[in-house]
Amino acid sequence: MKRFRARKIAGVICLVIAGVIAFGIIVMLLWNALMPEIFHLPTISFWQALGLFLLAKILFSGFRGGGPRGRMKDKLREKWMTMTPEEREKFKQDWGGRCGRERV
């Protein structure tokens, strides 16, 4: 059981590292393909691309990770809490039909 847990943790760590490297490469390639040509900016290195990606993450979604969708979810949850039981049932019926589910 401990080996499985250790493998799982090692696998997650490897996936995170691979994801960070992939995002860094993607940001670097996109920047170097577009920005020097369009805005006459210098090309950037892999590490600068990672820094730029981290800065964008902090500025646009913060550390919470929710981003705009997370805030919409919070607003929807707040609205749900203020609804009456009748309004909740009507909401369920309306959205249940939109999501392809039939309410019985």
C-alpha cells in the first residue's frame, strides 16, 4: 500500500513538472513567434517565459485558482442560498432541461 502511495505521489510530481515545462515552452514559443514581429520586443528565454506565465497567473486569477469561473460560481452559490424552495425547484427544472437531463 505504501509503494502505491509513493508511486502515485511521484507520478503527480512528474506530471506537475512536465506541465510547468510544457507551459513554459508554449509561452516562450508564442512570445518569440508573435511579440518581436508585432511589437518589436526582444525574444525571451525559457525562464523568462516561466516568469511571465507566473506573473499572468497571479494577475489574472490570483492564488485561489478559480479565476472568473470561480467568482461566477461563488455568485451563483450566493444567489442559490437566497432563493426560496419554489425558486430553487423552478431553477432546477429550467437548467435540468438545458443540460440534457429530464426532471422526473
